[in-house]
Amino acid sequence: MNETLLFLIPLLPLVCALLNMVFGMRLPRLFTETLAVTGVAGSCALTLLFWDYATEGGTKAVLFNWLDSGTFQIAFALNFDRLAAPMTLMVTGVATFIHLYAVGYMHKDADYGRFFGLLNLFVFAMLTIILADNLLVLFLGWEGVGLCSYALIGFWYQKDQNTRAGTKAFLVTRSGDVFLGIALLWLFALTGTLTISEINALAQTISPGVVIALTLLLLVGACGKSAQLPLMTWLADAMAGPTPVSALIHAATMVTAGVYLLCRLFPLISLSAVGMTAITAVGALTALYAATCALAQQEIKRVLAYSTMSQIGYMFMAIGAGTVTGAMFHLLTHAFFKAALFMAAGAVIHLAGDENDLFKMGGIGRRGPQELFWVFLASAACLAGIPLTGGFFSKDGILLAVFSHPDPLYEFFWLIGMLTALLTSFYTFRLVYLIFAGRSRGRNQPHAVSRLMRWPIWPLTILGLAAGLINLPAFFGGQEWLHHWYGKLAGQTLTPDHHTEWLLMIITSSLVLIGWAVAHFYYRNVEKPRLNWLAIFLLQGWRTDRLIEQLLIRPFEAMARFCALGCDRVLLDGTLDGSAGLAKSWGVLARRLVTGRLSTYLSAFAWGFLIFIGWFLLRLLK
Amino acid sequence: MINTVDTLPAFPWLSLMVFLPLSGALLCLLHTRSERDCRWLGLTVAVATFGIAIWLFLSQQPNASGWFCVEDIEWIGRFSIRYNLAMDGIALVMVLLTTFLQIVSMLLAWPVRRHVGLFFALLLILESGLLGIFLAQDLILFYLFWEVALIPMFFLIGIWGHNRRHEAALKFFLYTLAGSLFMLLAIIGLYVIHGDQTGHYSFLISDLARTELTLRQEYLLFGGFLAAFAIKSPLVPFHTWLPDALSEAPAVGSLDLTGLLIKTGVYGLIRIAFPLFPNATSECLPIFGTFALVALFHAGWCAYHQDDIKRLLAYSSISHLGLVVLGLAAWTFTAWQGSLLLMVSHGITTGALLAMVAMIRQRIATRNLQKLSGLWAQAPCLSALFLLFALASLGLPGLANFSGEILVLIGTFQTRPIWAIMGIAGVVFAAAYMLRLIQRVLWGEPTQAEVADLSPREWLILIPLAILTVWLGIYPATFLKPLETPVLLALGGLP
Amino acid sequence: MIVPIGHVLACSAALFAIGLTCAVIRRQIIMILIGVEIMLNAAALAFVGGSAFWQQVDGQVFVVFLMAITAAEVAVALAMVVYLHQRKRTMIADEFNRMSG
């Protein structure tokens, strides 16, 4: 087989996306839907087919030169290696189920061509990020993901709020991209290449100070896409989009792009201890911040959004602690159970009669199929980290890595991680209780949940529960398959003693159980939200939106007004109009001389002549 | 270097290309009775000119110094003014852009109802002038074409413009004329100095470049040229004529103005001001860079504050041109290629956006962002293409502007990292104002009753533009290749 | 030359001054024209004087030209005067100020 065929993996969704966008509305609905699902499923099948290419250091495929200017040579090139392969499989696999779910979820929406086109385009962009051989192709996917999230969040564009959320997502992530862009320029100036493997190979030659700066730049770039502090404000609002979009973009794939980027460039960033600490700090703080925000949210999808943010914080902590395996492991498990959670949440919202508010739900399980409760509970258990679920293993691995890091500062991060685990368990079960416990508080009529909206949740839930198997620690008799698969790319290997491992596990498990108990105590029977100032503060996400508006948006708009009105209209146009006016008034003055009377002209002529003569005479006399 | 040409085409293709539109214009003027004939004549001539340009692109091979074809005959012997047209890679790319956009203009001008013959004649004269600017190697010839291109635009704005057209036309005309008079002065000054020095009087750029000048003389003459080029480009703070002229011009006028006419300013810098005064140039580069950054940010902010789409696009053009000049000021091969590529892609994307503004205005009779809303619900095809061009304009990778921008930034970072960092920050501004534009125009509840989607003529205008937008984004090598030799030559003369 | 050149020139200058004064002060178009004629004659006188003084014929040739011009000028001017009179029924020069800026 030819390795150029690897391009089929991303191009298949792209072709389907273009077909759906251009012809989607002229084709029968079934055809569009089939096309969309086939595109992604086909790409998933191709990934499995080409799996062997990923072994032995991966395979590169070059399509053609994209940019070619002197020393700056960038090709459309893919690198299907050990880091990319599992991620590709996860994205295409999860996306296939989400597409199927979307077929059910959107079956009444008239604008299906655009929806499925964008969904496919999104998968294409994400695959481009994953498979990119050089940073510029990665950047292509990076921005493509931003665009698709923009268009999909604002999919129901008639409501201003939705499109504003989309715009916010695009702008915030793009501000992060500026830093990524700077890192990209700098890396090219330093190494003369943007190929990721070459950069990683040359990383040793870069001076340590520069590496710190580069790591921080990459971190901010990753923060933008992965909704980490301080660029996290867009994610919660992004829930304005249709639920399949939330599942696809804001749980399983797009937000993990930042994590993936850092993993990709791990050999570079791991050279700077300061940078690694910064990454961990950002991750830890975001994990805690988002978990506190999730405590007080009243909308089901916003809770999930904040939980995503928090879990990605864990992944950042893993990278900061030096374990790529830990980050990727959590990324994979999280993708499974979070996608399942979002899909189940979509079904819940349907059953609640398009009601998002948790306090108007309650007893949802009795309104529809009983299985919904079980899948939701199972996925929630993964999120909370109930022992032996996928989420438990991956989170535990991260906390272990952070704990065993030699730097004392990391113990502090570990504490934050533990606290977050407690909070996670609490808000997750709060969510479960608010949705399913007690009697129904809402008045809306439930919509039917079609079969297509139910069964794609199952495989994901099972994957989430069983995902621990892909990197089962030796402690449980596992082989740590993922860690061995990554090989050289895996970051540091952890060899903790069993004593520590036991201790940590008992602590985390008990924290999770405490969280459950507290949630059970408070939210078993709740009628109305208790709103004190703290709850409101958390509900508004620590008022960061307000802060950003005051600090950034207002000054930006004021500056815009100043430039447009003060500078251009008044200063520049004023100067121009002023000089034009001056010339005009001179004209008016000079016009007075022209009286139209012959005698005036003649006498002026005579006087002029006399003066002339007089001047000559004076010259003669001298 | 022009004299060492070995591949002289026997047939004067360049002259044919330059004067074909002019003769078409004469025919249009003579035959004003039938509006239909005028339209078809204009379109045919534009297509034929484009055909010649494509033919030259495909058939001619550049010689060692990068010239595709040259025509050189004596014109006014007494002052040793020569009729000298020549085309290298830079000129070729600009010629391709010009001839292509003129076809778009002709199609866009189809619905014009008043004085159709005159309108098309002016468009064709404009095309001749622009092609002449890009091809002339003799400064007097260049100046002549420079003014020839100015006059039709004055009438296009003044006759077919909107409410404040007279004011805007006058501002445009006086502003640019004032600049070009300084240029004329500098041309004559340089001519005299060169003649006194060598005893051989000439207006040829290649001859004049060999003049020995003191730094003071260089600065004075450079300033003269700069006045013309900075106003035309337009560089901040000489830019205020553009928003006025653009917002008052008819659709076609604004397309030609931003797509082509303002490019002549930058082209003049590259082709004339830089090679003639290398020392002054290298001294002034930091100033250029600073002004370019100021333009990038200032115009970005201004664009964010506009409510008139055309004014917004005018400021976005100024901002993009700032990036172009930044690339030139960085003085590296990659940045220059990027700048030139960005000029082309800006011409395509902003031209397309302006064309679409005209289409929207035909349907809804407003360009005010506060009054527009929810176009997607009523005209999805139009809206989708609008979105495509707007995204290209904000620099989405894979679409036209990104290729140029990234080359400019990569190239700039090699010599001036701080500029590149600020430049990349300025690119976010494009996202801010473009997203605001999209938000207001496409999304939201539709406010107007019925809006028709694209007509066949409009499809015909937009599809080639869309294809080019993607092409430039994915495979810019087509346009980068011919730029290589001339850019290397242009940069070789300087430290 | 019997008359000294100085006298001729003085006479010419005086005539010119008289003509100029007449042209400037008088309001009637006819009188202004007469003033102009007197100035022309003063110039002619100076030419003749100069021609006699330097024994050069050029001055006299010029006077012949001058006479022709004067005749032509008077013819045109009087025609215009008649026309102006018909238009405005007046001969006062200040009435014709349409060229005022």
C-alpha cells in the first residue's frame, strides 16, 4: 500500500463535508445523513486498516508543497505515528457515534446540510491537528477547529445569544492562537523548520531561557483551545450549540487539542522545568476553578462544560508532571465518558421538554426509557472517579505522577488535585440527583427519544467504564499497554512503591465517596436552588466575564472609538478640511481685489508701474 | 539590464495588452447608443486582455534577469523619453490580478443604467492605465499612466457615486494629484541630476538607478516619490481619502479602487522608490515598519468602529496594506514574497467582499450594519460565499490571505522579531472586526421581507473568485514561482 | 535735431500722464477711450523722438504700426461702446462690473 493513502483519513470527512455543504439541501435527507456518518466511519475504518503504519516510529506522507519561499518550505504532510494513532482512532470512533446520535437528535431541523457538513468539517480539522507533520498544517487544523466551533455553536443563528457565544469562542481561542503563532515563528527562526519531529530533535540546541519562553507561549496557545485559565471563558457559553456539537467539540475532541499539542511537543517543553511547573499550575488552578464553578451551575450542559474544563486541567497537570501517557490516557477515557454524558444529557433535555434548567427537572428517569438513567449514572461514575471505572484509573495515574514529582511545589498541586477530585464527585452526583431524584419539577411536555439517540450512548458508556484496561497499572495486574505503545513518546515512567499507590488510592476513593455522600445528603430532595452570594459568584464563573469586559473589551472599544472618531475624523480629516478651508478663505479675500471696475484696474496698474520705475531709479542711484 | 534581453517576442504583446482596453473604450464612446453592445464589448475586451495575460504567463520564459518580455522604442527623442514596457514576475502577477479583476468588474457593472457607454469606456481606460503602470519602465511613461488611471476613477466616483459623491471624488482627486505632483518634481530632479552627471539623459529606471546621489539628494527625491506612493497605498496618516472614496464610489469603482488602484502605490515603492534610492530606503526601513504597524492597529480599530460595511472594508484594506508594507520593510526574501502574495489575495478577497456588498445593497438598499440582520435565513448561498470571503479576509489558514500573512510574518521575524510579534497580534484585530461584520450581516432574525438568492450573473462573478481564494490558500506556488527571481534581484541591491 | 530729446520725452511723458489720468478718473467709456488714445499718442511721440535722435528708421516704422493698431482699436472699441450702450442704456464704465469676482 502507498503511504499517501493515509491522506484518506482526514480527506474522507472533508470530501463528505464539502458535498454536504454544497449539495446537502438538494439531496434527500437520508443521503446527507448517510454521507456524513459514512465519512467519519470510513475514516475510522481506515485508521484501523492503516494501524500498522503507526508502529516503528510512524509513517510520513507528503501530498504536495503548500508554501515554498526560500528556506521556508512547508508541505502538506502527515505523520501517522504512535502518538497520533490512538487519538485518531478515538476521534473518528467517538465522532462516528456522535454523528449517529446527531442524526436522531437533529431529525426535525431543516438545515441539516449545513449541520452535517460542519460536523464533518470539524472532524477533518481535528484529524489535521492530530496527524499534522508540521506545525503549520497543525495550525491549519487548529484554526479550522476554531472556525467549525464558531459556526456550530452559533448554529441556531437566529438567536443572538448563540452567535455571540460562537463569536466569543472564536475570538478567545484566536487570542490564544496569537501566542501559538509567535511560538511558531520563533521556532522557525531558531530551527529553520516547522516539522514537529525535527523541532523535537533540535530542541536540545535551543538555549534554556528561550525554551522557557517558547513553552509559555505554547502553553497560552494550548490554553485558548483547551479552555484553561485565563482563556477559559468561552467554553461555558459554547453550550449554546446543539447537544451533539457540545458532545463532539466541547467534550471529546476540540478542547483536547491543546493537550495534544503539548504532548506532541513534549520533548521540547520538557526541557524547561519552569515551563512544566507553569503548565501544572495552570492545569491545577483551572481544575479547581472549573470544579468550583460547576458546583453552582443550574444548567445541565454548563455543569458538564465546567467539568470538561476541570478534567482538561488534570490533563495539563499530567503533562506538567512529565507523563504524556497520563495525559493521553485521561484524554481518551474522558472523551468516552464525556461524550456519553453529553449525549445522555441531550436525551435528558429532550425528555424534560427542551428544558436546560436542573431545578426544573427531577424524576426524568420515570419519563422515558429506564436505560437512560443507567448510562448517565455509569458515565457520571467515570467522571467522578468511582473506583475501577475508566476515569478512576486515568485520574489516579495523574495524581500519582504529580505526587511523585520531586519538586515540592507539586505537592501543593497534588493537594489541589485531590480537592478537585472531591468537588468533582460532589457536583457530578449533584447533577445525577437533580436530574433523576425526586419528583418532576418541570411543566414542559417531554419529547420522545428516538432509538438513534439511545443506542450510540451505550458503546461509549461501556468504553468509558472499561477504558481503564488500555493502561491498567501493573498494580492491578495490567500491562500498561498505552504506556508501552507510546514508547519513547510516553514521557517519564512511574515506578512508585505499592505502599504509596495503596495510600493514594484509598485517599482518592474515600474523597470520591465523601463527595457522593455530601451530594446525597444535600440534593436528594431539592425544590429550589439556594442562592447566596457565593453561589451567585460561582454561578457567574467567578465573574470573569465581567472582569474581562471591564479590562479588555471596554478599553478595546474605547480605543476603536478614539481611533475612528478622535484620530481619523477629527484630527486627520480636520487637518485636511482645515487646510481646504484656509485655501478657500484666501480665495474669498483675494476676490475682493477684483472689483470689476476698469478704473480700479487701471489705477492699480499705474501705481504698480510707478513703483516699478521707482525701484529701478533707486537701483540706478545706488 | 533591460538591454541584455535575449527573448524578445517578435510581436508587441505588451502594447497590445495595454492598448486593447483603450481602443475598446474609444469604441464604447463612439457607440453609446446601444447599451447592450457596450456591455458586451467591455466584457469581450476584458476577457481578451486577460487571455493575453494568461498567454504570456504560460508561453513566455523569463530570461536571466527575470524579464518575460520587453518593448523598447524611442518616443520623444528630444528629451530622451522612451516608450519602454517590460514585464517581470512582479509585474506579471499584478497584470494577472488586474486583468482578472477587470472581468469581474465588467460583470459587476452589468446593472448600471446611466451612461452605460461612458461607464464601460472609463473602466477600460482605467484598465489601460493600470496595466501601463505595472509595465512602464520609463518614468515619464509611468507618470503618464499613473495619471491616466486616476482620471477615470474620478469620474466613476463623481458621476455614478452615492450621495456625497462630489465631495469624495474631489477629495480623492486632489489628494492623489497632490502626491503625484511631488513625484513629477522628483522625476525631473532625478533626470537632471543623472543627465548632468553622465551626460546621457534618460528616464529609464534602470539608467537612473545608477545615478550617484548624496544622501541629502536621495532623501529629497525619495520623499517626492514617497508622497505619491504613500498617499496612493494609502499609508497612515494619509489614508483618510480611502474610506470616503470607497463608501461613495459605485460598486465597480470601489472594487477597482481597493483591488487594484491602491496596489499601484505599493508597486511603485517596490519598483521605483526602493531601487532608485537604496541608501535612503535602508535608512527609512524602521520608519516604514513603525508606520506599517501603526496602520495595522489603527485601521483595525477604526474598522471595528464602522457601521458602513464599505468603510469597514476600506479600513480593513488599510490594515492589510499595513501588513504588506511591514513585510517590505522587513527586507527579507520570504517577507517580500509574502507581501506581494498578500497584495494579490487581498485584491481577490476584499474585491469579492465589495462585490457582495453591492449585491446585498441591491437587495436590501442599505449598507448599514445596524440595519442588516439575518441574511443567512433568506439567501443562504449568498451568505455562505460572504462567509467564505470574510473568513479568508480574517486570515483563516487554507484560504487566500493566510498564505501571504504567514510568509510576511515568518520573513519579518527573521530580521525584526518584535515587528512580527506585533503584526501577529494585529491579525486578531481582523478577526474582531470581521466577526462583527459577519455577526451583523448574516446572523440574527431577518429584518427584511424577501431577499432573492444569487442570480446566474452573480454566480458567474463569485465562483471564480471563490476558486481563486481557495487556490491561493492551498497552492500559492503558482504565484510565488514567478516572484522568485525579481524579488531576489530587488533585494540584492541592498544590504 | 532742433528740439532736444529731453523736451520730446518730457512732452511725451506729460501727454501719457494726462491720458492716464483721463482714463483713470473719467467714468464715461468714451472719455476712457480718449485717454487710452492719448497714451498711445504719447508713446508714438516718444518713438518718433527716439527715431530722430538716433537716426534710426525703426521708431518711425513702429509709429506706422501704432497708427494702424490705434485705428483698429478705435473701430473695435467704438463698436463695443455702441453695443454696450444698447444693452444698458448708459455710458458709465462702473455699471459694467459683471467681471467682479
